[in-house]
Amino acid sequence: MHIHIQAFIQQYGYFGVFLILVMENIGIPFPAETTLTISGIEWTRGVFHLLPLLLSAAIGNIIGSTVAYFIGRLLGRPVIVRFGRYVGITHERLDKANELFARYEGFVVLFGKFVAGVRVVIPYLAGINKLPFAIFTAYNAVSAFLWAAFFIIIGRYIGIEWTRYHAVIQRYLIPLLIVLALGLIAYVLLHIRRRRK
């Protein structure tokens, strides 16, 4: 999966990141955090620049969330449950998220993106519960930028550490694997010998 995402975003660049983030937030199961982390790694390699990467990710998420918000607002819960089962939105999942949403509307919109299972449901709930669009948009935009930046920067540091240590890892990987294999063989032989005794 990671290889396919990496190939996709290398081929389509910023638009590929934008598209994945739009689709994921409508409910199509794309791994958004993985996409952002890989994008951060690609930023380390010079494939991306931070500002356009952050903008394409955040705007993609905002647009996907806005589409989901209006689906929830205009079509309501029955339609979402009926068609949502194809993308993992069930009665139970919607009920649990709705309880949380009813108690902490703004907080949930602002920080819910960091919870993978909840992120997709929140814009639909905001629409169903008729949260004013201006308030939803303000919270949603801030959240999208914070969330995208968080995972892109994680990817950046993973990329830096991999660049720093991969030569050392490659140099010592084969000897380490040989030592581990010999240790495992010795353990198995010793275990067999003890059982025979």
C-alpha cells in the first residue's frame, strides 16, 4: 500500500496529495495520514516544497470536509447511513460520534481530524446537526492546517533520520541477520536436544 501511495504522489505531485485528501474526507478509504507522512519524506528528498505541499493537503481536506458537510446538511442521516455503509459509516459509529459531537461541537471539529475513525464522520455530523457553516469552516480550516502540518513534519523527520542512518543500517544489516539466524538455529537445536533428554 505504501509503495502504491508513494508512486501515486510521485507521479501526480501536489495534485495527487490534494486528490487523496479530498476523497478520504468524503469517505472513500484512502490512508490520509500515510499519504501525508510519505509526502513529508518526499519533501526531504526534494520532490515537494513545504508551502505548496501544506496548501494542497489542507485545501484538499477542507474541500472534502465541506462536501461531506453539505451532504449531511441537505440529505440528512437516513441517506448517509444508507450509502455510508459502503465506506464504513454505520448507525453505531454515527451514534457514538454524534454523542461526542453534541457535547463538544467546536472541540470535536477542531481536534477530531487526529482520530482516523472519527475524522470522516465529523463533517457529516456537523451538517446533520446544522452547525452554522461559518463556524464549521473556521474550525475546519484551522484543524486541516494543523493536522496536515503535523503528519508532514513527522514524515520530514523520518526522512531525515533515514537519510542519516540508512548507510549504517545497510552496512550492518546482513551481518546482523546472519548472527540472528545463527542464534535462532542454536536455540532450536538446544531445545530439541533438551526434549530428547
